[in-house]
Amino acid sequence: MSRKKIAIAIPASVISDTPHLREKTSKIGLIGRVAAVFRVDEIIVYPDDAEKGKQKDESDLIALLLSYLEMPQYLRKRFFKLNPRLQYVGILPPLRTPHHPLNRKAKNLTTGEYREGVIADKTKEGVLVDIGVERPALMRETQWALGKRLTLQIVTTGERIEVQTVSKDNVPSYWGYKVTVEKRPFGRLVENGKFDLTIATSKIGVKFVDVAEEMTEKWQKAESILVAFGAPARGLHAIMGDEGSELNAVADFVVNMVPEQGTETVRTEEALFASLAVLNVQFGW
């Protein structure tokens, strides 16, 4: 049985209440860490201010920082050029996921282990791949273009390191998230049928304990699950109201994951941790 695919949806305005780039970077770093801790497969950034339509910069910044954080450290210089929006990436927390290995020595590689790599050069025998050690690995598959990032498995170690491509889905451990910038509003995103189960979080939702049994039945049958979060200033009910629709019409469950909260608001990054922790304990994936 294949592992369930878990996606989270966050609004572009998640950083709107944070004025300085340094603090924006810190907040996005926390969101990326939460996603990695709970093995999230996809982070979707959706527009939540339909009237202004000026959220492209915010969405692009969130996607840039999340993508940078997800990229193994040894590949970042190849994929990210100097950019003023990346000036504070030094404060981003390390993910320490399996695809961010600490080993940089070829002699410590083991046959069968997985690495991320990028096609660095071509030879008569195949292509040379940077996998984050002192010398490149050889891959005899030649259909890939220079600069292509691939998930790889080590076939041979020693004087000559050889690798082969593998599907990310076949890697037995958690292998990072992908980032999607969604142009459609939240309602249309959900209605496209990509997800078997949609869970919306809301302060005015039903307490999780009251729907846990019903949710369990649907969770067990679902292969792809979306957990959605609102904005700092406005929840998903208000966001859907702007779209001329109701949250209950598009989500399978509208759940309060932090009942009896002691603060007026729960920040999106706080809601992420609380919600995914509860779902992880209840269901796992």
C-alpha cells in the first residue's frame, strides 16, 4: 500500500503582517520545518485577496524561500543565483531530512543509499552527476539535460561511483516537499478534484474530537489529502465569502484544531504545527 500524499494550503498573505524581509524569512523557515517534520509532500500557496490581485510578489517570495530551504545544501549554488530576496537565508533552520545528508565524503557512501543530484557534465560513458561529495558520480543514462535535478540511488562505490535514477515515490524515507504557487482562489483549487479529502481549519469549525470518527473513515479511503489554513487577518470562512461561496460547500470537514484557544488569534505557522500534530497522532501517514 502506497503512502498517502499530504498537501497543505497556505495563503499568500501569510507574511503580510510581517514587515521586514528578515522576519518574513524566519516565518517561512518555520513553515518549511513544520512541513518537513510532518512529512508533507506539497505546499500550495494560494491567493486570498481576489480584489487587489497584487499578491504575486508575496507568493513568489514564499515559494522562493521554501524551495531554497528544501534544496539540499550542496545543490543550492547551482540553482539559486544572487538575489536580494535571499539575503537572510542564513537564518533559515536546517531541515535535516534524509535528502539533506551531512556526509560529504565519497568513501562514506554506501551502495543502495539515495541522494539528490544534478547533471554536471557529459562523457562518452554517460553523464557526470554532482551528488554532494568530492567527485562526481557516473550515470549511464544519457537522456537528461545538463542542470537537471534528479533523485538517484548509488549502485557502485569505491574508485568509481555509479548511480541510477529512481522515482521519488520509491524512496522509502521522507524525501522533501514540492512547492506550488496556485493562481486560482482557494475554492476553485479545492473543486478541481485533485484531493480525495479536504480538511479546512477554522476557529469557528467543529472540534476535532467531535468529527474524528467520521474523518477516520474518509481518511482511510483517501490517497491524497489537503489540509488548508487561513490568513493572519482572515480565516477561511472570510476568504471563501469573498469568493461568493461557503467553506462548508468545498471542504469535507471544517475543524477547530485548537479549541478553547487562549489567544485572540492563532498564527498560521502555529496552526500548522498544532493541526498536523493532532492529525499525525490520530492517523499517521
